[in-house]
Amino acid sequence: MFGTTIRKLREEKGLLLRQVAAELDIDTALLSKIERGNRGLKKEQVFKLAKIFDCPTKNLIVLWLSDKIMELVKDEYYALDTLNLTIDRLKIENRKKTE
């Protein structure tokens, strides 16, 4: 999902792989793998992409995190139960931060 979105944003901006890769200080082959979902990016690079594509950072970070989580749990039998428990725990943590 993240890679597909990156490709779409890049194409909408009329940018070539090599142009975006140069901005990220990575080679074109690596960016191509990222767009195909075969490799991941570092969080700092996601922030750079948001600037390059002039899009909300939150949107890209959410997609990036979703891909990371999906990769971690996709083959786990109890993935949904685990994610639901994690959601509950995150809600509790967020409440603590606002108190």
C-alpha cells in the first residue's frame, strides 16, 4: 500500500524515479523496490517524501506504519486478536498522556 501510494504521488508530480531517489539519497533501484513493496524506508525518509510530494506527513506515516505492522503480523493466526488488544492498550496510553 505504501509503495503503491508513493508511485502514484511521484507520477502525479511528474517526477522520475531517479529524481526522487536523489532527493532521498538512495539509488533508483532501491526506490523501485520500495514502490513495488519489496523494501521499506526509514521513518526519516518518509518525512522527506512528504515534503517532496507536498502532502500531509500524517498520511504517509500512517501508511508506512500500517505496512510495517502488516508485514509483522500478516502470517500470524492471532493477528486480529493481537491488534485489537494493542488498540485497547494504545487507547489507555493516550488517555494517560492527556490526563
